[in-house]
Amino acid sequence: MAKIDPWGSSSISNYEHVFKAFGLKEFPDSMRSALKHRFFKRKIVIAHRDFEKVLKRIKQKKPFINITGIASSGQYHLGHKADIDLFVFFKEQGAKNYFCVCDIDAYASRPKILTLDDAKEIAVQNAADALALGLSEKDIYVQSNRDKKYYCFAFEIGKKITAKTFEAIYGHLDLGKVSANLLQYADIMHGQLPEYSGKMPSITGIGLDQDPHARATRDIAKRLSYDIEVPSFIYFRHQSGLKEGSKMSASEPDTAIFLNDSEAEVKRKVGNCFTGGRNTAEEQRRLGGNPDVCKKYEIDLFHLEDNKKIKDIFDKCKAGKRLCGDCKKLTTEYLQAFLKKHQAKAKKNLPKAKKIVYGK
């Protein structure tokens, strides 16, 4: 059977194969039209599992749980910003919010994180970035600073998955990743316990490469003694790395634009990214470029909010009326402006972030 590695660095390109192999539903246009966010209009959200339940709650203006988490393995980059942008959208639809800064996950599953203290230090900056991107203090929690019921629940979950099942889903049995996964499953489901928000539909936005976690969580949810809804998931195209064929990854700095990058770094990285341009300006004008494979255009698609400007960039590139240098200049300028403001907000939020992580 096909396997997906949620810890890997390669990107997924054959979406239809993954849909068929793992039973995902393609995200329909009828749902897209009901959700006013660029990720739906631009078909960045591509698949789902039981999203109908959540959409019904949104239309009825009833609460639902909005849960996601990011491992504290390094500085956040634009790919993480996309995760948080989607989380903020669901927050605005009236959700009960659970944004997890996953410091124990990072320590247990990432060899480069040598101590839990290291993960917590990273978590402070991660939480400050999340606050700067529109979350509030009450939206965020840190795994190492969660309450007793959360940990008890994670251990209960541990009795609902066997080593054989884990290997069947993930293809290996790494003990650090097993322990990290138990907390991930608890993160996704614990909000439905009576001690938190109670039973209701929940949504988690993930990349296709994280589907093994979704399948495991949904299977476990059906076998727990608690009365909870089976969690729903939506899947978005992961923003790929700046190099051809790679994910944007904190472990490979030149594949990503980080939220703490300087103006000079942004200019260098955008200037060196893989594009869909031709070998010469003359060829570009004559044959047009290929924005569909262009990493610079992908940044725009995910992060430039002006729909008219996105269409103009795409159309002029295809028609040969726009050269890569012009496009790179535009993207560099708006990213530099955004990051300058973001970094000031994040710095201002550091005291709140430290309180979230350390509890004092």
C-alpha cells in the first residue's frame, strides 16, 4: 500500500493518486462558494474528510472546534503562516479555538531538538508569531504546559492504537514519534471532552502529507469510550519550497522565507527562487512564462490578498507581458513590508508568549 511520510521533506505532486489511495474527497465548488477566503477561491484547499458537518455549523452560526498545531522545531516560515491564516479564518466564523504550540512533539520527534528547554525557547517565538498573526492568548496552548486531563487523555488514547497499527499507517515504529503522535491525537480530540468545549464537530486544516495523522485520529475516535464527534479535516496544498521539488522546511533555510528574515534575506531568497520563466527575456516575451511551476507566483497565490492583482500577474506572465525580474520585485517589496510590521508585532507580544509557554 502507498505510504505518506508526514516527517519527510519531499513534496506531493500526484494529488489524484493520494485521493484514490486514501479515500479523501475532493473539495467541491459548492463548498468553495460558501467560504469567503482566498484559499478556497484559489483552490489551495483541495480535499476534505467530513467537512460537511463543520460547514453546516458555520451556516447555522453554531460553534465548532477549530484545532491545529505546529511543532516547535524552528522559526515559523510562510508555510506556517498559511496554516495560521486558515486557523484565523475559522476563528472568525465563531469557532472554539485550540492552537497548539507543540514543544513536546518537537523534542520527541525531531532529532535536532536536543532538550525540551530548547523546544520551549523556540515555542516562545512561535507563540509570539501566532499572536502577531491574529490569535489571542486564550486561543493558544503549549503541550508542556497543558493540564492534567489532557495528559490522562493522551495515555488513554495510547491503549487504542497498537504497534502493528502504527506501523501499518506510518511504515515504521519510532518510539519518539509514537509518543509525539499520542499527544497529537489528544490535541485534535481533547477539545470535545466535557472539561473543555464538549461534543461538537471539529476542523483541522492540514497538508496532504499529514493525512496519516488524520486517519489514525479518526480511527481512534471511533473506539474511545467518550461520546465525541469523529474529527473533520480539510487539506490544503502545502506551499512548496523555493527550490524545485521541495517543501518549505525549517530544516532547509534556503527553501523557506522565515517570519524573522531580514529585508536582505527576503530579496536574496526571492531573487534566487525557481521560476517558470524562459531562458531569455526575448523568449519570455515571445512564448510567455509558466506561472503554474513558478515558486515566486506560488508565494503570491498563498499570501497576496488582492485577487485582481493575482489574475493580472498570471495572465501577463502567460502572455509574455511580464518578466521575472518585475514579478520578483513586486513580491520582494510586499513581503518586506509585511515582515517589517509582523516582526514589530511579534516583538511586542514576546512577554505574552513567555507567559503562555512558561505559565508565569
